[in-house]
Amino acid sequence: MVEEATQGLHSTAGHRKIYHTETPSSLSEIEDHKLPYIDIPIVEVQRVLGKGLVKGSIVLLGGDPGVGKSTLLLQLLGKILDQDFAGSSLYVSGEESAQQIKMRASRLGVSNDQLLVYAETNLHQVLTQIEKIRPQIVVIDSVQTLYSPDISSIPGSISQVREVADQLVRIGKQNHIAIFIVGHVTKDGNLAGPKTLEHLVDTVLHFEGEREQPCRILRCLKNRFGPTDEIGVFEMAGDGLVEISNPSELFLRERPDKTPGSVVFPTLEGSRPILVEVQGLACQSSYGVSLRNAVGFDKNRLTMLLAVLEKRAGIVLSNYDVYINVVGGLRLFEPAADLAICSAILSSVTNNSISSTMIVFGEVGLSGEIRTVRQQDLRLKESSKLGFKEALVPFKKEAPLDAFRLQLTPLNSVIDLLDHIGNKNTIDS
Ligand code: TYD
Ligand code: MG
């Protein structure tokens, strides 16, 4: 049962009226309306949001506790206020004291006087201050720590989280205030609260990364004002988040030379090609059951690819434990990664290293056929730019054997892969 607020200072009833029109009208009768954007001086965030932050829009920023949400937003506010920006921002924290926020701000080099910090958990107080100050941007950190006195359940419960978000959406829309709402979401979905807010807000961002690794990725899961397929890449450093404008360098930085099982795959994140190292490890299983494990790749798809390798290319791996690791914390969802996964496994099992100047992409079908993937040219171009010289690619009739100064090796089927992994052309001598 979920408790709902029925009365109180800021009742929910008003909020549903925000989008109301008097009567139904045809599209041509509705006036055009240009969206007012606030420019975001952090390229990696701007890219994810599309054209910028829309005034009056509500953005939910989710992510694991400790991933860097507060850091990102504090840096963002600092940067926005430092540009010629008419207006103030309010940073509401229910998690940290004003002193703690100040310490963090000085560490991050944020010192603008237009940034107001407010440590408070009572929603009514927060709403009152927003109405009084009328900031252009508000950050609520986090939705789980605020509570409405109209509801008796504890902060962070579903009814509280929903009521808090509802009220924030109302006040943001009515006053054209852009509001960032931070929500902690754990991988196992334990704190499912913020998930239930996704339909209420305009934009849902997710900040991800392993706490032990420096790489952080900002992903857009929903955007009413733009595309959702771009990502922003950051590195967590001692003085906050640093933008990574060329992520391939980050992902390939520590790539070992001449090691079996390592291959480079040009993936596409939105419109941006990023080169990542895919690692495979196949070793004889010691217990009756062989293990399959993947970090950064779908485990079910890995199992499928192993079945294809067995049935179509005769590579039997049932006595082997097989591991896949996508280096750097990136997750590959594209079928285009299939051929790279197969290559990494084959390279490991045959103990042949793949040339360090080679990239691999292609989708693998159940018949073992290798299929073309979207935006091949973009992938090849980027690989060439980063100094790669050869590519294993899907076969295409009458396609030239070189492109962008890369030598191409077209493959029809996973059987062809056997000729190239373990063959002189692909091994570092
Ligand atoms: P934080 O923004 O507090 O995470 P969240 O709000 O998502 O819970 O960041 C947490 C971690 O980031 C913290 O454990 C330490 C690290 N960190 C740095 O490495 N460098 C920095 O400059 C800052 C501010 C944090
Ligand atoms: Mg925080």
C-alpha cells in the first residue's frame, strides 16, 4: 500500500494543471514555442542533454552512491555561474552540511557568490525558499533525504519520494526553474524509489562507473527535448571530474602489447566512435562445470557466441572457463561487438596475440555468418585516426580492400576467423 498526501500546504492537486489547455486544438492552432536553453559549459554534459539545459525542465540524475553525482552537479553549477549567466542557483543538500559542501566546493574550485547552499530536508522549507529566491537552477541532493510533513512514512519511502518529486516538478514548471533531482539507484535496484519517478521528469540521466576505477560515464535514458544516445565521459581526479574528450585514449591507455586475448573494437556511443579493448580469457575448467563470465558484455550473448563457435567453426570450448572483460568500465550493447568477442576468445584459446594495430567489428549470426553493422565508415575513420592499420570487417560485395588508410580483411563467416587468428598477418612476430 502506498500512502498519498490528501491535504497540506503544497497539495498535489495543483500540479496536474500545469499542462492543461482549455479545449482540444489542432496542431496548426497551437503556437510555436522555442525552448529556452541554458548553455552548459561542460561539453560532455551538453552533449548528453542535446542542446543544453531547458529552462523549467526537471532532470533526474541517478547512480550508485559514491559514483560522483554531487561532485558533478556542484562543478556544473560553478561552471554555469562563471559564464555570463543572469541568475542564481540553489544547491539543496539533505546529505551534507553546508560546511561539508563548502569544503567540497573549494576542492573543486567553485566559489561563485551566486551559488546558494541550503542544508535542509523539510520539503516545505525548501519550496518556500525556492519561491522566495527564484533561482534559475536548483539542485536537490538527494530526493531520498527530503520529506514532506504531509506524509507520515519515512524519507526515502516510495510515497515520500513521489510526493517530493511531484512538488518539485510543480514548482519548477510554474516558475521556469530547471531542477536537477539526485536519486541514488543501486545496481540491484534496492532503492527502487527514483525508478518510479522516471515518468514524472523530463530527462533521466544515469551516472555510472566502478568506484575503484576513475572512468565515469554519463548516459541519458530519457529526454523529452533531445536524443538519448549520447554519452559523456569523465575521469574522477583529486580535484573533481575531468572531461575526457577523447575516450579511446583513456580506454586504450594501458593496453598490453602482444598479449593473447586482447583485441580493439571501435564501438559507437550515439554518434561518437570510441575504441575499447576487449579481453578474452579461456582456460581449462578445473571443476566439472565450465564458467562463463562477462564484465561489460551480455553473458547470454557470450554463451550464444560460444555455441556458434562450436557448431559452425568446430571450436569446442565446453571444457573451458571463458571470461570477457571490456576494459575501462564501458558496457557494450551493440551486436557489432560479436566478432571482437569471438576474436578475443579464439586468440586466448590458441595463444596467438592479435596485432596491436588491428581493429575488429562485425555481428555474428546463428549460422556463423558475419553481418555488416551500422556506421562502418565512421568506425574505420576513427580507428585510422588513432593509428590503427588493419581491420577484420564483415564481407561486403565489391567493397574495396582498403579504406581510410586501413587494410581491410573481409570475413564471411566465423570459420574465416580461424585463418586470421593464428595466421602470420595477425600475429606480432
Ligand atoms: P560524490 O559526488 O559524493 O558521490 P555521490 O554524490 O554520487 O554519492 O563523490 C564520491 C566520491 O568521489 C568520493 O568517495 C571521493 C571521490 N572524489 C574524488 O575522487 N575527487 C574529488 O574531487 C571529489 C569531490 C570526490
Ligand atoms: Mg552525494
